[in-house]
Amino acid sequence: MEITTRDAGDTKVVTLIGKLDTNTTPVAESEIGAVLDEGASKLLINFEQLSYISSSGLRLLLATAKRLKASGGELKVCSLNEMATEVFEVSGFSAILNVFANEQEALSG
């Protein structure tokens, strides 16, 4: 898994590349935690290059959303592929998280 982080205005954009599974979730958790520890309150996770997400990846998203909400922040996700869209719909995450079709829509919405 590869993780990139950049600023887009007042939002931190985290792009996940590869698979978010039990092996890679701890790395993603550490990276996202560091971004939040630096004071980010608006976080956008871009799934465009994510090929797979497991239940451990979903737990990471839920924990991140709760942490941001508790501090008055916001988590958005965008660019879900067909597999991720199906996982989000079946798990109910589509209703829990702010899901956007693409990064531009998420940043302007």
C-alpha cells in the first residue's frame, strides 16, 4: 500500500493506493493519525486507486470519522470504485459517511 497526503485549501487529502486490508490498515491508521495529530479537521480520503478494502479498513474509516466528529471536524471519501461502492452499500457506510463521486465534488461540497 502507498499513501500520499497533500493540502487542498483547508482540507487534507489522503490518497490510498493498493489494498486496505488487515496487513496494511495499521500503516494507514498511523499515517491518518499523524495527519489528525497535526491538527487537520477536514479530511478527504480518495479511493480512486484503492483496489480492495476489508472490514479492518472500514473500522479505520469509522474510527477516523468518530475522532473528527468529536473535535468538530469532518471526514469525506471520494472516487469509490465498483468494489468499494458495493462494500459501502452492503455495510451501510454509504449512509454513515459523506461519499462523493470525485475529489472535485468533495472539495466543493
